[in-house]
Amino acid sequence: MDAPIYEVFGPLPQGAPGNDASTLRALDAVPDCDAVRRVLDLGAGRGRTTFALAQALPDAHVTAVDIHGPFVMRIAERAREAGVANRVHAMCGDMETLDVAEGSMDLIWAEGSIYILGMERAFALWRPWLRPGGCIAFSDFVRWTGDLSKDVREFWAVEYPDMASEAAIRCRAERAGYRTVSGFRMSREAHDAYYVPLEARAAALAGCTRAGVSNVLETVRKEIDIVRRFPDEAGYAFFVLQRTDG
């Protein structure tokens, strides 16, 4: 991600729709959740999910990974401040090239970040990292209807051409060696937790003419408009998948 992207999105409290209620709802769907001891939080951003998971899983070690150094430093600082640095580890890395031992993870978490790899690539890459019966929990933008309005279709054809339906995601998961444990659409509150601060950030930068920033802001305003006008056609959904064996 380049400087204009970070200038716009960096100060936000989080990088995608979601809130602790949706995170904990997904976590509650993980089979034998109380037995989870090793968690990999990919694309952890500012660490909201990292600390929600660490609090909900007091016996687990959570490794938070993000490619942006300042975010990683802040997670490490927060872990020290909260007295959980012994089990919350932050590392700077690219999820495409991480060195993770086979079968070493109970749970892989990817709120709003699976699109970076692409869903099918992520499913294939992450499966060996999970112990037998381990789980992936992720959120992503999905089509909630097969008949998108013209404005919605044209916008996402450019911004996220790989966006799929809930049914298609479940099929992809099954082909990749998982079963879908849970899937649910995020609430309006979870969407607003991202879009309300994003709208305020766009308003604060309205007069900015720095190279690249104005282009990012134009896309941001279009996305906010599309999401607000067509809330029943596409939005964020959560999925919990369990690795199947045999």
C-alpha cells in the first residue's frame, strides 16, 4: 500500500467493517473454542481483533501479523500496556510469504484481509498451517443478491471484481478441504464502526490536493455512497471454516 492510502486510512480505528460483537459471535462458533491455544491474526491492522481474541481466549497465544510497521509497533505497545506481551506477539510480515510450521495453528483469523491474497489462494495456503480440525475465521465483502443494481455492479466490477456470493464462498471452501461451521451477515452497527469514521476522515481531507490522496478520496466517497444506498445488495459477512481430513 502506498503513502496516499495510509494517509487516508491510517488514522482510522480499524481497516474494515466489524466490531467486537461480530468478532465474538464468530469466535463462539469455533468448535471447542476453549481448547484454542495458538491463534494467527492476519492483516491485524491496528489490533482491534487481536485484543478482542486475546481477552476472550485467556489461555491462548495470539500472533498478530501486518505489513505496516507502525501498526505492528502499536500492537506491541498496547500488549505491553495491557500486561499481555507474554502471549500477544506482533510481527511485521507479508501474509503471502510467512513461514508457518505445518499443523501449528488452532485458529487463523482474517477480518477484512483475505481479499489481499484472494480467497482460493488463502484457503490453499492456510490449510497446511492448521492442525487437523483447526479453523479459519474471516470476513469479506459479499454479494447478497444475484441481481445487483447498475451502480453497485459497475462500482464493484472495478473495485472488487472477485466479490462472490455467500453460496459461492461455501462451495469454494468445500472444494479446498473445509466445512462451513458458521456464516452470518454483519450488522449495520458493524458496518458503521468502519464507515462512520471513514466518512469523517474523508470530510477532514476534503481540501487535500496532495498527489494520489484526491483519487483515494474519490473512491472512498463512491464506496460510502454505494453501501449506504444499497445496503441489501452487498456487504460484509463472516465465515468460520473447519479443516476437514479424510
